Amino acid sequence: MVILGLGSNLHDRLANLRFALTHIKQIPNFSVLQVSPVYISDALVPDNAPVSWDTPYLNLALHCDTTLAPHELLRHVKEIEKKVGRTPGKDWGPRIIDIDLLAWDDLMLYDEKLHIPHEHLAERPFALWPLADVAPFWIYPKQDKTAAELAAGWGSRFTGDAPFHTRQIAQRIDASQLVGIINVTPDSFSDGGHFFDALRAVEQMKHLVLAGAEIIDIGAEATNPRASAISSDEEWQRLEPVLSAVLAAAITMDIQPKISVDTRHADVASKALELGINWINDVSGLQDVKMRKVVAASQCDVVVMHHLGIPVDKNIILLRDSNPVGLILEWAEQRLDELTQHGIAQERIIFDVGIGFGKNAEQSLELLKNIDAFQRLGTRLLVGHSRKTFLGQFTDKLFAERDIETTVLSLFLAEKRVDYLRVHNIEMHARAFKIRGALF
């Protein structure tokens, strides 16, 4: 048993940790058995350090197994730190990534390169709590106590009352990233009319991020079958005050979300990009050449969704005797080829199969069951299945009461390595993913 501790307090910290985990999994003769929850804590800095160093860390632990010797593993770890972007030789200061060998069975090894187990474990909840999450029965040889026994002394993992204000956050790096939804619309099927007010939208954004969202998707035009199309001018009139307020608030948060705008209008996308958003989520699949030019001229990521018409017409669906997976794969490959020819790099594209958009209930479920077929596209994948009509196969509950069905599907999609899940009930999903992470 080997426990690695990972930490980051520069730039996109969750992305840094994910990138490191990806490379750690590629170490030969090495396997990652379990990933802990993520903790946020104050930076540990020396006296008189620059103010810029006092940036909160995100930390986690990995329970691993290996046939490598400690110094062999250390060499791999140092190479990974370089790949992520860490400058060698820095003992203090902000770090894009920090990978420590926290524990190694009952080994005690202290030389000029390695200190195993880490000598400050019992003083640092940001290291010991994650370790105790993945190896609660590991015995700390200096005190002859288990990790769980030592960690219990700090009380709750969630209040921030422990040393360094350490607390567990809802986001994980080993599950699909959660996309929270804010609809600035009167006619969205689940939550229309709730967030026209900018202050209320900001509070909802903060709630979603605290609950576990990493991306906030803001839309001002509903696309469900009961909705009516609106002009780009009306869309921007709804969107601009909310978007400006959300962007201003987002940069002040401990976990800063990426902001996505759900629009099919090129002029709205252009204005939103000028404000500094991260994603364009185009439910029309970048059908408009003007939208393609706007996206190509930017650095944003873009969600490209399959559809048969916007807003949705429930009478227009894929042929009932067709293979929906094959048809949409063919469509996606053609669309991706068009977009790359327009100068939009594939690594910026996120593909969405468009659950409910031109598909009946059976076709939507078939797409979900075979979602891993779309990995062959070579893009990241997003699924938006939350509370949708096709769930009527399983429940007669109202749309807003379909979170149980949505979450069970989300657990399946996370196992299929779907990168992003666009869902309404972020808290239920984050809690479910934590239990999943503790069991597998």
C-alpha cells in the first residue's frame, strides 16, 4: 500500500490535479486503487512571504499499489510534476502541483530525498484527512494509531474549524464534472422564471458551486417543445445583467467556476465572449457559419449538440427503425470535420448527443446505454439528461421531481467516462459521487 498526496494552489487547481492523476495512472507497475475527496486549506507559507503566496490549496490522496521501489516511484513523480508545469527546486511558494509520498505500508525511510511517512502528517489535516479517507486503518508508526483515529481529533471535515481552515469540498477529480444550470427564461420546463433577477442568479450560482458544480451554464432562450423562439436582441437583454453579475461574483469564490452561455445566436455569443466567459453551449450544433467564425476567433471551449430543430418539435424525430447511435456518430464526424476546417481545434470541442432533441424516449435511452461509442470521436463528451421527458418511461412524477432517476443514470454515465453532466440537482449528484468514490 502506497499513499500519494496531491496538492495545487495555482491556476485551475482541479484541472492540475486531474492532469496529474491521468499521468500517475500511466506509471508502469503502478495502479491507483482509490481517490479521496478534495480538501481546501490555507497555504502553508513562511513568515514574511509575499501576499501572492497566500492562495488556498486543494489537496487529495491516492491509495495505490506498486512493485516499484520508493526511489523509483519518486523519479516518476518528479517527472509528472514537470509535465504539469512545476518549477524544480522550489521549497516554498505557490505550486501548480505537489506530489508527496505520504505513506508506504509500515516503511520508515528518512534520507536526503524521501521522508516516509511524512513527518508532519499528524499536524496537517489537509494531508491526513484525505489519507484517512482512502486508508483509514493504516497505522502511523510514530504514534501507533490508525489514520482514522488521528483524523478524528479535528472534528468535522466540513466546517473549516480544523487547522489551516481545512474542509472537504463537493467537487471530485475522479467523476464527471457537474454543469449547473441557470435559466434566465420564463418558459424553461423545470425552472423557468426563477432567475431573471441578477442578485438571485448570483446566489444560485454560489449555491451550485458550493454543492459541487464546476461549470455554470446560463441560458436566456428555452428550447423545449412548449417554448417559443426569441430574437437575439431579446436574448441578450435577458442575459447581459445576469451574466455580468455572475462573472463578477465568480472570480471572488474559493472554487471559481467556468461560465458557459447557452446560445445559438452568433451576436449573443460574441458579446458574451467579450465579457470573459469560458464556454459557448450551442444547441444548434454550430449550424450557423457566423457562429463558427465567432468561436474560431476565440479561445473558448464549445459544446456542439446534435438536434433536428430548435426549439424542439416533438413530431420531428429520428426514423423509428433507425440506429440512433450510428446516425448521430455519422452526423458528429461530419460536423467535427467541418468545424476543424473552420479553424476550431478538436481539443476545444465538447460533443453532446442531444437527449430529447429529435429523439423519442426509446432512442434517448439507447443513446445513453451506448454512450461510450462516442468516445471514438476523440472529443470530450457532455450529456444533458436531467429531468427530461424520456424519464416518463420510469416515473409519472413531475419534471422537477425526477432527480432520483436522473442521478442513477448519471452514476452509469460517470462509469462510462462521460466528461460533463448537465444537471439540475447538483447537490444530489455530488453526494452520490462521493459515495461511489468511497466504494470503488
